Amino acid sequence: MPAATWAVIAIYFSFGLLEFLRSDLLSKPEQTRNDGIIETVSTVLLLLVTQPLILAAVHALGQQVAPEYQGALAGLSVWLVIPLFLLCEDMLQYWWHRASHSVPWLYNLHRAHHNARYMSVRLVYRNNIIYYAMMPSIWMAGVLVYLGLGWFYAVYLVIKLLVIIGAHSDVKWDAPLYKIRWLSPLMWLVERTISTPATHHAHHGRHAADPATHYKGNYGNLLFFWDVLFGTAKITRSYPQSYGVENLPEATLGQQLLWPLFPENTSMDAQVKGGLTRQPQA
């Protein structure tokens, strides 16, 4: 197993252990029986099936249509590779995520991520299986790997997942740092650069009336800077009182994992009311 994979596993289980000790990783507030199944199935399938298959598919397609470009960027300077990945992978994921909160059929694919009424490392890979199969940033990462940048992708994933796992965890690592006055300038920069628990928890807040909730914004994954740049950022240094989405219709296990193969049995109007009509907050 590659060193990068071990690093990601170590990060995931470190945050998981902290949650286990501090807030009971396996028994979250308002957790349902389906929650654990959805999180297990979506996580395992993404890591063991979907992502490897996408990388393999891009490689096979590349060899068929553009074999001369395989490894073409292998000698590119790391100072050019970094912005290339940030723009072509992370920013692309920002726009995919943002579209998923604006386009009804995309929201149906993404809604499983917000059905949970808690925050946890368990949510990092919680999504509809088809949502991940279609995710443009994974396909673009496959293209960059085919072009010879696999050596960087491994390191990039470790850093990105460190940020994302930390931002989803209910262990609010940023909270004590906000209280240290001399760190205030540094935290001002940090919270505008990467996703933190405060900024990402806001995106998962349940009630629009909660001042700490910003469901129609704070879409960034690795970089929160995209929200700052494109006007979807809200920074409060506080955390929502509860998580989930108000007025979101109930969805079955099949609907959360494999919509539209398991179609909704509620009206689209109710879905839109629950997830897509919230107005962006200033």
C-alpha cells in the first residue's frame, strides 16, 4: 500500500479516535440506523471502486486517443504543478459543489451528505454513489495523473484530506486557537485560506435563522479561498446549534445512495423547499 494511503488512513483514524474519546464516534445525536450504512457503503465504494475505476478509465482512454501525451507533464516544476492542481481539481470541485446546491437533480445526488444531523469524520465520503462517479474533479485528477503528475497527486491528496477531515470532524480544532489573542492575525489568514470547522460546519447548519448557518455558501473543500474569491464566504468563528437541513423530506436508504435508480416518493416542490430555496446570507 502506498505511503500516501497510509498517511490518509492515519489522519482519518486520528480524528476518528479523538471523536471516539470526546463525542462518541459511533453514536451521534439524532443518528439513524441508515446513517451508518450510508457512510460505510459510500466510503468503501468510493475508495475501493469508484476512484480507482475512474483513474483506470482515464488511463485507458488516454492511451486510445492521446498516447503521445502520457507523462507529458512529468518534468513540470512543482511551483507550476501546485496551482495547476488547485485550479483544475480543487476549484473545479468548488464549482461542482456549488452547482449541487443550485441544480435540483444534482442536489438529489448530494443530499445524502446533508441528511446527517451531526458533524463527524464519518461524513467526509458520505454521498450518493453516482454523485462521485460523475464528480468532474476526480476525472480531472485522473487526467493530471495520466499526464505524469501522479507523484504530486499522492502528496496533494494527503494535504487535502487532512483539511477536509479536520473540517468535518466535530472536534473543533480551530475553537481554542480563536481564543489566543496573539494568534488572531494568523487565524484571520487561515480561515480565509483553507476550510476550517467553523466555516465548514456553517455549511451543514440545519436552520437558516441560525446566525452561524450558511448553507448556500462555504462550499470550499481544501481552499476556502474560492468562497472568498467568488463571494460565497461567511465567517463567524461560531458553530451552528444543530446540523442537517430544515424541511428536507425524508429519503430512503436507496434514494440516498442510488437516486435516481430509487426515485423520490415525495414531490420535487418539497425537495426544493427543503434544500434549494434558502437565500445566501451576507
